[in-house]
Amino acid sequence: MPYLFVHFKEKVTPDGEQVYFGISPDGLNWEKVNGGNPILTSTKSEKGCRDIEIVRLHTGGYVIITTDLCIAYRMDEKYNVDWKKVNSSGSKRLCMWRTDDLVNFSDQEFIYFGRDDFGCLWAPEIFFDEENEEYLIHWGSTVAEDNFTHMSIYCSTTKDFKTFSEPKLYFTKKNEILDSHITKVGDTYHLFYKNSSDPPMNMHSTSKSLYGPFEHDESFEEYMHKNINSPGAYEGPTTYTLPDGRWCLMLDFFGCEKEKMGYVPFVSACPGNADFRRADDEFTFPYGFKHGKVIEITDEEYVRLKNM
């Protein structure tokens, strides 16, 4: 059961903030694709791609979307960034590409949701709602109404990635939240996200409905608080099932110098069991993978990507 990991790199140069592929035959041992060079490079708008997302369409083919942003272009000579300005006036659209074979891609497109009051559209993810045969796109944003001071999760739906519903609030809390990841196990929806404060760490909630309400997982919060050094230094959750049936949660560690940042693996006994334990020794990466998504691919697709 091979896997594809779409991601970007953390660098002080713009080439890191583009679309990269990693592949694995077993979900544990990862290798670079295309010699470790970008698969897709943004040449329009902000000229960068962060927080890479991919979905296999139920009608065939794939869609890749990203945050339209390049932090390297917004750094001063000492590598400082005005994050307040980024959050209020960064990416107002999402980058998008289509592909049938993961090798040949459409021209770069943009998704605009019809609202100018959003700040930066961070970390888009796509969840396929089988019941309604539509895709839920969700992301983190601040809005003009509160002077871009509070980030929440917003969403829009689409059936074809050509027309999109009017965005609405999906999930919010008293403190700012970001980096939402949704997956379904059985009849339960699992929402992972990042608390910016009180306390700053990744959280897990569940619901029997895609649109909530969601019940907070106290045991997951307790584990993160007690067992993870600097839990606020992790973000960008994504999950997938390993060939042996275990559930893998990847959290993107950003709490060190650039070019040494990347995903850290946690595993549990089975999908839906959020009793995770850190498992670095079981995984290998060619370099630090940054905020992205893992999906299963076919043996044919794995060989095709390996030979790029």
C-alpha cells in the first residue's frame, strides 16, 4: 500500500514554498520525488505555495490546492516577518491545479470565494462529503469585522471546483484556532486543529455530524500537555492509516531554526483511537516535510512517481 505526501519545505528562499512530493511504499519510509525539486512552482500572485492539500476526486483525477503565499518574499534583511500584516493582507485566494496522473498538471488557477473581508486564507483542506457528493473546503482566516484579530475556521462547498458556495463559519472558539484537519472513521467525524493559546497546542474533537457540534477530547489534550515538550511548537495535523492498521498522526514541528523543521509522527492502535504515542524511530524522511497531506496511491502511481 504506497502513499503520497504533498508538502512544502521550510527555507529562507522562495523555492522552498512550492509544491513537493514524497512517496513511501509503507507509510513509514519516505523518499523524495523529482530529485527533491518542486513538482509545481507558483508563478502568479504571491508566487508561493504553503499548506499543500490534495484530494482524489470521486469522478477521477486529483485536485491540489494551497495557500497562495510566499513568506520568503515578505522577510526583511534579518529574516523577520510582519505576521500581523500577513494575517490581514496575505493570500486572499487559494492556488489550484488539476491532474489526472500526478505527473501532468493543468495551468495554475485560483479559487476566490467572493468575499473581500477575509485576511489570509491559511491551510486549506478538502473533505469529501459522500452523503451529499460534494467537497467541503475548510481553512483558517481572520476577518475585517474584528480588525483581523481573531482566527477561526471557515468553509465552502463545491461539487466541481468551478463554483463554490458562499463561505460560512465552520468552527470557532474564544481563542484563535487554525490548521483544521477533518477525517471520518465509521460514523464519527474527527476534527484536529491548533489552539493558538490557552493552551497553545493541537486539539482533537469528535462529532456524529460533519458540521458539529464537536466534543472536545480531554485525554488527547492531557497527553499533548504532559508528554510533548513545547506542544505549542507543533501544527498542521494530518492523519492516515498504516498498512498494519495503525493510525498515524503527523504534526508539523516548527520550533527550531529553518531547514530543520518538519513533520513528527505519532501512532495509535487503530483509526479512531486518539491514544497516540510518538514514534520517530519507525519513520525516515529525506528532509523536513512541511505542512501537507498524505493519501494512499496505487502501485502504478507509485512507480510512475518514483521514476520522475
